[in-house]
Amino acid sequence: ATTAVAVAQDSLLNICMDAKHHKTEPGPEGQLYGQCALWKDNACCTANTSMEAHQDQSYLYKFNWDHCGAMPEKCKRHFIQDTCLYECSPNLGPWIDQADNSWRKERIRDVPLCQEDCEQWWEDCQDAVTCKVNWHKGWNWTTGTNQCPKGTMCQKFKYVFPTAAALCEQIWSGSYRYTSHHRGSGHCIQMWFDPTQENPNVAVAQYYA
């Protein structure tokens, strides 16, 4: 039985989800761009995907961060980092779930984010503006990019998402879970980590697998 458990655990480690831009399996990518470079030693994204992750409206999903006016740079960097984690990380296996989208077969659900990563995201984005709580669905796509649906109004994040937990858990329909675990605890996934150190999320995936 232990062998079967070990095999099941291993199948959750070092894998890429079956989604729109992911590689079939992780491996080194020397030329990852900007904030995605953290994953260059072992990545599920290509250099091209990493570059597009930094565009205001990239071809990845034709998603426009500035749907209620320009998003402040200090806020946008968290969304870029979130995109890099999603596209590049080979350490999200324990939280991969089936997805019923036309553009991907799998998604992540309830990834335990470190408290600091979530709090800082909220802190830096509280004065950014949006018209929706769940950014996964319900947009008006008639122009080819996401626009606020009729009847919604643009408000500051701090009113749309009154807490850091609300932001992290609701914006991508439950992809992340807010935790009280701290960076370096081995119990939560870090969106940000020191590129000169080893990727701390490897151990976290092992812990949850």
C-alpha cells in the first residue's frame, strides 16, 4: 500500500496542469522574462508565455487589467506574479482540479497562499478599481476583450474586496485560499520568493501531497 501512496504522491509533484498555455511537462527555461524568471530552473511556461504575462492586454487570455481605468503599477505587479505562478509553477499538483472551460481541462483550487503574499496583494491594490468580484466569468466580451457588464459600477478594490482573504479567495473563483501560515513555514505557497534561493514551493507541494 505504501508504494501505491508514494506513486500517488509523486504524480502530484513536479507536474504541469492541462491548460491553455502550459507545457506538457516542466523543465528548465533559460530565458523566462521579468517576474516569471523565478521559475527558470524548472517551469511549466515557455519564454513567450512569460513575456506575454507582463503585457497589459496579452494574447494569453485577452484580459485587460485596466477595465476601470489604469491599474496602479504596484498593484499590477501582483497580478503579473499571480499569472507567472499559475503559468510557470510545477508545484501546484496537489490543488489541480477538473475544469469545465472550453480553453482548459484543469484548473487550480484552494491553493493555500501565504498570509504575507495575500495581505501585500490587498495592500497594494486597495485603491485600484474594478467592477467585479469574480474575474473568471460574467464579463462583456463583445469587443474581444473584457469590459464591465451592464449595470455594474467601478469601485475601489477595498470596497469590492473588504479583506485580503476576500480578494485572494474570490477574484479567481476559489483558486486560492487565504491562510494564516507564513512564508518559509513549508505550509503555504509563496507567489514571491528569492530567486537566489531554492524554490520554497517544492517542499510545500510535498507536504500537501
